[in-house]
Amino acid sequence: MSCVLKMWRMQKMFDIIIPILKMKPKYLQDCLASLKTQQHRKFKCYIIDGSPEDWEQYEESMEVINSMMDNDRRFEYHRHPNLDEPYVSEAQNYGLSLGSNPYVSFLGGDDFYYPHHLISMKDAIDAENDDDVGFWFCMVRANDKTTLDFTTFKIGRVKSYLQNHYLMYPFFNKEYYPFFHYGNPIFMNGLVLKRELVEEVGGFNEEYQIGEDIDLIMKVVVNGNHGRWLPYVGAYLRVHNDQSTNQNKIDSMNSEKKIVWERNLAKKRLEHREYEIGWKHNWDSMDEFEEKILSKAIKHPEKLMNMTTPPLVGADEIHNEMQRVSEMIGKELTPSEYEIMKGLTSGRFHEKTIHEIVEDEKLFLLKDDKELKLFNDRDIVI
């Protein structure tokens, strides 16, 4: 290894961007503290805050941030550039523009790293010999906090499990990667990307309120790069009721918010639809989506989510669909291979593999609203 390369490797490697919006101070404390305990200490962290100053926990949140930044120049705090609509994609792009280190990571303010994460990533990057690898990702342990309603009482459930749908990744041929990434999210808190590749594709699409992470990875992969799965657990993901993509929040959205949600999903689907297998493409532009699908769905808001889901390819059309995909990957697909790839892009592969490694679970009897509030407010990590 040349002296120049050795000196470069000794410099900071990672920019870590943490977008936050009304983040619980306890969660944020854990997140920032996990960076302080990293075995690899050469990084720069950019906190991008979209929280309004009149938020009830704003001062407590700032106390946490200031205590962590005290005499530590690795941390910088910035206000979100668009406080009227502080979407995460814009926060991530803004943080990206502030840094210059060659590798970037995006960490949720309610998540945290294990102490070995960055040193493990550094070792993997240093050992990499494939120039086409553009990102590295590890397994993530999830902490899922939900409430089960039995009418007369409620049960609070907290379970810890591994996000393990990555296990097949090393066995796929490269031509399968875009199909995998279309239907299987890479959790951002376990991901490190080459900065140059993120900048080449223009960063995150700021028109997306959801799905901006999948879109970014798809653009990098379609450009000819792929990932390297690393067989270790490096990060912790909290799944809770305050998340914007929490299923309870989605289900309780009013019609206006559901329409915005569906428009975002449609934009993402349209952007990479050639990698969607087994579904009919019954509209080819956002104007067509508005006219053919959304205009009808709006009349039945209770069925909105279902009506915007495209229909499956019929039995008489499967041959043509198999031929289309065969031409994309440069080989004739067998029926079994077609079904596997269809499962990859539909999300079924993700759903079938994500829940298999449950490590621990705790149940709490919630007899009244007071106990429910206490459960929701508690930070329960298992």
C-alpha cells in the first residue's frame, strides 16, 4: 500500500447524518451516546433538526445535543433548511452537502450503533477488492413496540428480532440485485455508501416523503454498482408509534394524507417499474395514475389503499412477463426462478424472512389509559 493511500486511510472516513424531528430526548441521547462509544473514532456527525422551537420537549432535546457536542468537534448541529415542511429526504441531502468524507451513513435519531459498528465497516471497506461495490450493509436488530387492543384491556408487546432478509444476498447473481433492492429495504442505520456514488445520482429525491431510501439504492444499483452484505449486527432499530411510517399511523391517516401517501408510492413505482415483476402496468405516467386510479379511489376513501395497488398479471400473460424479465437479465428464466424474482419485487420475500429470528419478547398488561400512557412513554430496550 502506498504512503499516500495509508495517509488517506488514517483520515476521517465517515460522515454520519442524523435527521431529527420532534425526537424523544431519551432516544436521541442513546443515539448520540452510541457514536461517542465507537471503537473507530474518526467520523464527523451532522445533526439536522426540523423540530419547531415551540415543541414541548425542544429545550430538553437541545440540552441533550449541547451536552454531547460539548468540546467534541466531531459533532455539528444545523437547523433543517425548510422548517415549514421538514421532510427527511431534504434533511439528508443538506447533511450530505455539509460533509466531505468519502463514506456516508444516515442514522435515525431514535436508533443507535453498537460500539463495533464503524470499526467493522472500516475493516470491510479496507478489505474490499471489487471496485463495483458501492455500499456495505450489516444486519440490524429491531425493537418493535406495539399495542394489542382486546377491547376491555390492552397488551403492550415489545419484541427484539433480527432484520435477517439479507441472508440470501451473497448468493444472488449481480443481475438479480436491482430486483432484490426494489422490494427489500436496506435499513439505513446499518448502511454505509460511497459518497461519490450518492452525489452522482443526485442524493435523495426530495419529492418523496416515503421510499426515498429505496429509490436512492435503486439509482446506485441501476448505475452498475452493488452492495456487500456483512454478517454482523451493527445497529439497533426502534419501531414505535411515533414513526411516520408506523402502520398504526398509516391506518389512521385522513383521506388527504392517504392521497399524498399514495402519490408518493406511485412516483416510486413509476421510477423503477421495470423491476416490478408480476404486476400489470395499467398506467404509464402520473397523469394517467391520477385519471385512471386516484380519481376513482378518492370516491371510496375507505378503500383507497387497496384500490391503488395494481392487479396481478393474469395466467395468460405470465409467458410474456417471463420473456420480458429474461431479456432484462440476459438469460432464460425457469418458472421457479420467475416465482423467486416475483417474490423479491413484491415484498413477499421480505415479509417471509424478516420475522424468523426472534430473540426476546416481553408482554405488559395495560388495564387503563394511564398504564397505556406509561407504556408508550417508557423506553423499553430488549
